[in-house]
Amino acid sequence: MKKIENNNLIQNNNDEMSEHYDFDYSKAKSNRFAPILAEQNGFIKLQPDIQKVFQTSDQVNNALRSIIHAIPKRNKRKMQNA
């Protein structure tokens, strides 16, 4: 197992997590992308099997619009009496 020294920290060069990490939270910065993400209220994460079928958001939107148009529309009076 090869060890690499980086910024006075010795890290294992494998995929295992160390038992303990020392983080210096005094140097932490706020997320500069948070305001942008807050504005994006329509973000939806797709499952990997769905991502294989739809590569773009336009493809997903067109499929969902087709489903919406296929749903029978109810009479407003029937919905109010329910």
C-alpha cells in the first residue's frame, strides 16, 4: 500500500475511509452556489434506470406531457361534489 504525503496529512491510496478525520471548520466557507440552487425549484433527481432512457430534460418533459395529455380530464362539477 503506497502512502502519499499531502499537506502534512498521510492518506491511504485506496478506497477505504479512515477511522478519523481532523477538519478545521474555522476555514470553512459558505456555499456560493446556494442562492442559485434556491432559485431552481423544479429540480428532480432521476433514478439511474430512467437516466439511461432519457438523456435530456426535454426528453423527460415531452414524455411527461404525453402522459398528462393521456389522463382523462374530469368535469369540474364532479370534482367539486367529490
